[in-house]
Amino acid sequence: MDFETPEKTRLIIGMIDEFVDKELIPLEREFANKSFKDLLPALEEKRAMVKKMELWAPNHPKEFGGMGLNLVDHAFVSESLGRSPLGHYVFGCQAPDAGNIEILYLHGTEEQKEKYLRPLVEGKIRSCFSMTEVELPGSNPVMMDTTAVKDGDDYVINGQKWYTSSSDGAAFAIVMAKTNPEAPPYLQASMIIVPCDTPGFNHVRNIPVMGEAGSDYFGHGEILYQSCRVPQKNLLGPEGHGFVIAQERLGPGRIHHCMRWLGICKRSFDLMCKRASERIMTPDGKTLATKQIIQAWIAECAAEIQAARLMTLNAAWKIEKLGIKEAREDISLIKFFVAGVLQNVVDKALQVHGGLGMTDDIIIPFFYRHERAARIYDGADEVHKMAVARRILRGYEGREVK
Ligand SMILES: Cc1cc2nc3c(=O)[nH]c(=O)nc-3n(C[C@H](O)[C@H](O)[C@H](O)COP(=O)(O)OP(=O)(O)OC[C@H]3O[C@@H](n4cnc5c(N)ncnc54)[C@H](O)[C@@H]3O)c2cc1C
């Protein structure tokens, strides 16, 4: 078994690490104290630098202007970029655009690819993904109220969605709506591309999340679709295949998220160790790092991070070699395990900083607020645990165990 990172990947990661340290981390104080919209000019400058360095859109197809890295290589990139909350955006591989790019590439018509995919990869426009509804459980999305009814050459969409992340200022949404209510539950919904300036696409608000409504890319929209009419040619993939395509979107997406979370863990862990080593706690100069309980946290966090990282890289490798179906169990395992490690590491890092850990003078409270959601989106912890346990237990039905 070879655990070595390929040289080409190491070179890319070295460049990204340096860029994050020099160009992005110094912007974070402004990021914490300004609206995202106000930061856009500075971020555009950084994006131009990334393009010049030929590191733009690392995971996206080469033919559309990306670097075309495979899933395992991009996993390393995602970890490196995750150290700053600005990383993925500045390198053009941010969610939800990344997932939308994947499905447009796999299922888009030639016309859809030219109109939506190309400018999206180039970073000229943004998009959002509109599936979760206010009144119905996102954990069981077959319970969906949003409908898309055929009328002439169009679909007419009605429904209420929320957590349509980054809808503020997006050019288009990929909307999940019921097109085939008579079909079996998992074949009732379709994905439809809806330009955000279509009449009937009503951006109600950016939802306040953990004390912040955010703006532009950095927000989560509530959207009311009221007789929102789009041509039937905006259907993405086959009709009734919305859930099938959504599953494809979530597989690699979970690897990207987990590795991004591990980047956050690494940053928080570094800050925790540095603070513990420097914070003098007694008149004779003993630091926080001399306390056994802090040493235990550091050792436990180091072990958790390493375990989570190996599990995630293994899942990425399995997706590449065997496909998403074969890797389903591994994807569920990392989704809840890494989210839990993230929460623990960030919490310990905050605790070690004491009062400073609660201030936006450092990045840790930002991670603490915004990354709590990791245990909810892309499948809540409990849903993944149940799915894994069910699959494991099936293997014991009628099996003799000695
Ligand atoms: C920051 C953030 C960004 C998001 N971005 C998007 C986006 O871009 N597009 C989009 O469409 N959606 C997005 N979502 C929505 C997300 O996908 C849903 O919140 C998620 O699917 C859970 O659905 P729900 O909120 O309706 O909770 P519910 O389905 O009501 O579940 C509530 C809780 O019940 C528990 N639970 C659920 N099922 C089970 C079960 N079977 N057994 C035991 N317990 C269970 C879990 O603890 C869960 O947290 C985002 C959410 C957040 C927080």
C-alpha cells in the first residue's frame, strides 16, 4: 500500500498553501467584519491571480477551462483550500457551483453546457441548488410539494424552498420539482434549470443563520416559485430522474466537503497548539501546553484528524476505482464521522483560546458558527448512521457467527 502523495499533487498543494497563507488569511479580518458583497472587488483580484497561476477550477473539466484533477488529487486541494473560508471561492471550486458543474457536465445538453456550464466554470456567473423545502423534511425529500407542470412548451413551477445556498446574485438555480407525481416515489421529481431573473422566481430573503444573514455568495436564500415558467428544454437529464442525479451530485461532493472540513481542522489544530505553547499560565512561566488535560486534547484531536483523513482519502480512492455505488457505505461513514471530528476539533481549539476564542479577532468562532451545519446538510448524521447500520446488519441476516 502506497501512502505517498504524487509529486505533481505535492507541487500544486505547496503553491496553494502558500497562496492561502499570503493572500487569503490576511483578508479574513475584513471578511469577518464586512459583508461578503463589499469584499467582492478584493476577491476578484485574488481570483485573477489564481487564474494567472493556472490553478483555477482545479476539479472542473479541462475542456471548459478547469484543471481536470481527479477526485483524489482534488481531495488534497480541497483540504489545503479549506484552511481559509475564502479558499474554495477564490479558486473557483466552491459549493454549490461545484456540484452543479458536475451534473451539467454529465447530463446537460450541448446548449445547456454552452449557456450555463461554460460561464459557470469560468467564474463569470454563479448558481444555486434548490431542493429543500420549508414545510417538509429535507431528510426525506420524496415528500416534496414543489411541482413543475407542463403547459405548452413550458414547465410552470410552484413551491417554496429554503436553504437555496448562494441564491443571492446567482444567475440560475437547479430546481428539484415533481414532474411525475404518479410514478414510484424516487422517480417523481426532475431537475430543471431556472434563470433567477425569470418572473415568478422570488428571492424572499437570505435566512439569518447563526446570527448572520450574509450576502451574495455567502448566504442561504428562501425562494418562492410562483407560476415560474421556463421552457421544457431546461430539463436537466431525463424527466423523473432528479433523485438519481442528486445522488451522483452528492457522492464526490461529500469528499470535497470532508476534505474541506479537514482543512478547517488543520487550521484550528495549528492555532490551538500555537496558543497552548505560548499562553503563560503561571508566574514561573508554565504554559497551557504543560497541562495534561490540554495535552490529551491535542493528542486526541491529532488521532481523530488522522483517522478522518485516511477514511476520506480511502473513500475518494474507492469512488475513483469502483464507482459511487460500491463506495456508498464509505461515503456515509465519512459524512458523519468527519463532521463530528470537525465539531470536536473546532470546539477544543475555541476552548483553548478562552475569551479570545469567542471573538472575531480570530477565525475559530467563524468556523464554530458556520460549520455546525456540517452535521445537517448533505444528509444529517442520523440518516447516514441508519443507512450504514442497515447495510451492515443485512450482512448478518441468516449468517452464522462463531
Ligand atoms: C448551511 C446549510 C446549507 C444548505 N444548503 C442547501 C442547498 O444549497 N440546497 C438545498 O436544497 N438544501 C440545502 N440545505 C438543506 C439541507 O439539505 C437540509 O437542512 C437537510 O437535508 C435536513 O433537512 P431538514 O432541515 O428539513 O431537517 P429534517 O429532515 O426535518 O430533519 C431534522 C432532524 O431530524 C433528524 N432526523 C432526520 N431523519 C432522521 C431519521 N431517519 N432518523 C433519526 N433522526 C432523523 C436529524 O437529526 C435531522 O437534523 C442546507 C442546509 C444548511 C444547514
